[in-house]
Amino acid sequence: GSLYQVNYASEAVKRGATALGVKCDEGIVLAVDKRIPSKLVQPESFEKIFQVDTHIGTAASGMIADARQLVERARLEAQIHRLTYDEDISVSLLCKKIGDVMQMHTQYGGLRPFGASLIIAGMNENAELFVTDPSGGYLGWKAAAIGSGRTSAQEVFESEYRDNITLEESISLALKALKPSVEALVKGNIEMALIREKTFQKMSDDEVKNYIDQLRE
């Protein structure tokens, strides 16, 4: 059968800005099209990549207000795990917990499904990257995209991703996959982050611009 509320929530994601992640041995690259609606809007107020823990980050597409609620829950689960077990939560366990929350919202009265999907990525012993959907399902990926540009981005990944890709090459591949779905691949329009062992780093607009310039050469 078909759950219409889940379908409607999935449509919100399909119409959302493109977000993607690329995994390599050194870490993970997250990239998002900010899709700024007006030149009067301050670009820095648009945030679609969030730090969850020292070793985990997430990129969102769909209804960002819904995504923020999931990010806050993810942060809470990560802290509870650290206080309980004195260790970092694994990316896969965190994704399962968030998937359970999203699934619960598909079956209880008075709740609606979250109109957002998350790319949850991080490093424990190895780099891990998962994608959640409004139904509560999740899958592990080597490179994945969500949002309106998912199809074109996945085509780029299918043809150009390889298992021994470096972090530098992953950044370039992420921008190349994002290019077909963004209005202009320019400084301020793209948000990017790097996740390495025990390190989550948001890239500055100038750093992103340098990689965009390299892609054009």
C-alpha cells in the first residue's frame, strides 16, 4: 500500500535544495546548495550542514525546520551515549536512532512525518555515510545525494567515484556533482564541510571558491 503522508514528506525532500556526501579513506566531504531565495538575504544565515559531535556531521534537504529538530535529537543521542558509555557513538548507531524517531512519526496519531532527509556522516574507525528518508529507512553509501538534484548528482557519482579516491579529489567530485543543480557555482552559494578523525570543519567561502576555480581550469 501507500502511506500518503510519507509520500508528501518525500516530495518535500525531492523539491529541496541538493545536498550530497562523498566518502573516502581520509574522511567525508559534505556539500549543499544553499539556494538563497533573494539577493537581500544574508547568505551566512542559511545553514544546511550541521555538526552533531566532534566526529559526526549532517547535511539536510527538505523542510529545514524539520531537519533542525532531527539534528537536535541527534546531538542529544550522541551526548547521552558519551555520558553512558564514555565513548563516541558510532555513525551507524546514531543513524538507527534517528531513523527510529522518523519512523515513529509515520504511525502515531497527532504526529506527521518529517519533511526532511539527512545525510549523516562521520568517522569512528573508518569513514561512514548514511542517508535517512522520511519513512525512517536508511542506507549506507560511498557517495550519495538528496534533494532536487539527486538524479544528476548520482549520475556523476556512478561514473566517476572510485574506492581509492583522496579527500582532495572528493571535494572536486562533490562540486562537480553539485554543479548541474545549482543556479551558479560561485562563492557564497555552496556550503561545504570536511569530517576527519575527531574533527568536523566547516569550509570558509574563500576555501570553497578556490576549489571552484580549480574545477573551472
